[in-house]
Amino acid sequence: MAHRDSRPVSSPSHPFRRALADTRRTSATSNGEDDLKLFVVSFTAFFVCFYSVLL
């Protein structure tokens, strides 16, 4: 006889997996601020590297 669970098949069973599933849903709804921050950090790093090569 197979054991039946009351949870749906797609729901994570471990609390850590449930927490990861929640963060995945919230991080997918980015409003573009993360893209701007990534651009600024990347541009700054490129500028510092390029400037250090010239000196």
C-alpha cells in the first residue's frame, strides 16, 4: 500500500525548500533597480581597470 500525502506533488516538503521557493517567486518580480545597480557596478569596475592600465 502506497503512502499518500495531503500536500500537492509540486509543493516542497522540507522547510528550507519552501523558503527557497518563496524567495524565487519574489526575486522574479524585479522592478529594474537591480539592473541599474549591476550596470553602475560593472561600469565602475571597467572604469577603474581601464584607468589603472593607463597609469
